Amino acid sequence: MPARTGAELLRGLKDDRQIWVGNEKVTDVVSHPAFSGAAKGLAAVFDLQWDASDDCLFPDPETGELINVSHMIPRSPEDVKRRHRGLRRIAEHTVGVMGRTPDYMNVTYAGFAGCAHEWAEYGNEAGAARQVEYQKYLRRNDICLTHTLIHPTIDKAKDEIPGQENDVILRKVCDTEHGIIVRGARILATLAPFADELAVYPARPLPDDGDKFAVSFCIPMATPGLKFLCRDSVAGTDNVFDHPLSSRFDEQDAFLIFDDVEVPRDRVFIDANVKVYNQTNTRSWHSNVMQQTMIRATTKLEFAWGLATALAEAINDKSAAAQQMLGELWCYAELARSAVQAAEDHCSEWGNGVWFPDGPPLMALKAMMPFWMPRANEIIKLLGSHNLLATPTWRMMRDPELRPFIDKYMHGANETSAERRIRLFRLAWDYAGTALASRVELYERFYLTSGARNQQRAQTLAKRDSALALVERFLTEPVD
């Protein structure tokens, strides 16, 4: 089937998945007040691919049906740029606030399938072949896929890598006639209430004797034994005036429990094989998926700069301090844009005829985002100051007694109307100050690992020959 619409996505969410939020088990995520806004927001992303089909869709290479460009396995530099256009349209729609729109996992599994040779080593040829077939299913059915990667934190004084005695972490229990049984827990399944299926794939390396923890698979969200414990909802009301972002972009996060879940054999991609588990994300994965993540981040920084600029202009703040902070934000956005462009312009062939962007510019950008994103929020709060807390609701705006006073006393500078000023500051508050904003800021600090760990990894992986050669000249030159 071709790419789905939003209505088709919502129909697919009516199943027997076990979702808990607050004090209740949810039977219908589409209508539940904690989830309905984000469900509609995600449905709009599916509709977008048809509204912007020239950028978002391309023909399946085997069936010819139109599918989302995020499913593309790039085979040339032109494909890398073509994929950029579609990813950018999705990021613009959510202004980067939704970190796990379906294109993230689509790009991930397109990369896994394109570089299946990386999964086929150490006797895992059958698992790699099954994953290639799954990617075809994923793209041809336009599946909304979420994932869970991280082991639950039990004792920070101990190593994060599981020991054999660990009975909390997800692991294989046994084989069955039709597949395998897994048991344990993982975090953090963002988009869990709105996804069709769940992916488990390698994250941090495991010890050599950690075979039972070395599993990778994909299963439907309604698979018996899967339980999703969602964090408190941070969705605002469904009024887009009062809550322009939180009314539609609370993508949710969930703690996962696998209560003896059976995974069908054709959905098992790594079956207790620690050697292949430990290598799959050390090669092409980063350069492939970082294109999507850094396009999203670049778009979000651009939005933050535009939002901050509009705030300053609405109250005619031309102070040196304001201009400096706005310039700082612009630098972040422009450096991010330049890094993505550099990575795409220097893309290369990674084996099997697959092309991905250059890794180092994206590595550098990934390491800085956990610092830049919270700083963007801080700048918006500093520029908005107390004005962020002086914003009437839509109901107040419609009150015939109040509206004349609002228009008279709450307008901005340079003929900025009261309604425009209020909408602008409500948008800024929803972006930087509400419960949604707090959740997103925490998310950005640890999105794809913390900034500190990414910087450590960048130093470990960086090619240093050229830089050290510049130093070596002064250490080896003759002394008269």
C-alpha cells in the first residue's frame, strides 16, 4: 500500500495495547485527553506527506507505489539531498519539538537494510536477511515505529553494562516453536501511545558473556505481555491559541515491561549474538541517522532564533544585550545548518552501493546540541522576562467586557496588535516555560546521549593526524 494518511494512522491505533497514564489504563489513545492532541498532531504529519508530496514521497524501488522519502536507501549523492528535502518538511511542521517523528526510525531501518552486510557477520546472515524483509514491510505499510534502547537505571555506583545476575534488564529467556521469549524492562519509548510497532536494537556494547542480553527485534505494540507505563501528560488544552505547541506535540515517553513476550522468528534480527550486537551501531548507523536528527535540530534552532527575534521586535527591544543574545542564537542555527550541509556535500559510499553523509560534522553538532538547546530556552526566557507570564487566554480574548481593555493595554510596539503580541508570548512560553518545555529540554540534554559523553566520544574517534602535524613542526624543527 502507498503512504498512509492521518486518518489511516488513527484507525490503526485502535487495538489492545496495554498503555497506562496517570491513574488509569487507557483503552483508546485517540480519544483520551492525555493523548488526543498529540495523536492528531502526528496524524497531521502523515497528512503532510501527501500535502507536500513532491518533497516527502518517492516511488518504492520495487513496487512503484509512493512511500515516504525517509524510507529511501540512498544510492547516490543526489539521493542524500533528495532525502534532506523530505526530512526538512517534517521538521518544519513540528518546528523540531517532536524528536521522534516516524522519519527517525524510517531512516534508521533504511540504513540497517542498506548496510545489511554489517548485520550478517558472525553467523547472523539469517537475522540480517529478516531485517531486510522487515524494512520492506515497514516502508510498504507506512508503519509508525518507536524504539527502546536504554537499560533501566538501578544503581549508578555500578557499571551500566548488565551482569549475568541482572534480572531487570531485557533478555532472552528461551526459544519456542515459533520464536523466542524475552523478559525484563527497557526505557524510554518515545511516541509509544501513537506507534504501530516497537523496535529493540543495539545501543551500548555488552560484555563478551552478555549473549542473553544481545537481542534485536520488532513487534506490534499490542503484542501480549508488553506493558507501557507513560510519564505524566504535559499536553495543554486542545486550544491552539492557549497552547500552540503542547496542544499537539506531546509525543510522550514510556517505561517498558516485557512480561514473557514471544517474538516471532521472522521478527528476530539478533538472537543472543553479542558479537554482531556490539558492532552494528559502530559503522554506518551514525552517519545515516544523524542526517535526520540534525536536520530536526537545525530547524528547531532556526525556529528558536525566529521566535526570539519576533519577541524582541514586538516590544522594540534594541538593547545591546538583546542583540547579543539574538546573535548568539543565530550563530547556533547557522553553524548547525552549515554542519549538515558539509556532511551532505561530502557524503560517500559506505559499502553495498549505499551513500550516507560524512560523519565528523554531524558528530560535532550532536555533541553541542545538549548545550545549545537549553541555552536557546534561556535566551527566550531572558528576552521575554515577565511578559511571558502576562498572556490572557482565548476565552478572555473573546469576553466582550474584557476585549476592549486587552486591545487598549496589551498591544506591543510598532503597531503590534494585542492579539499578535499575546499569541507570540504564549508561543514563547509554551516553547520555553511550560511543562512541555521542561520535558523537551530534558529530552534534548540526553537526546542521543549527553553532551559530555558525546564530546568524549568525539575526541576518541576524531582523526588527529593533520592537527598533530601542525604541532609536530614546532617540536622537530632544527635549533640553531
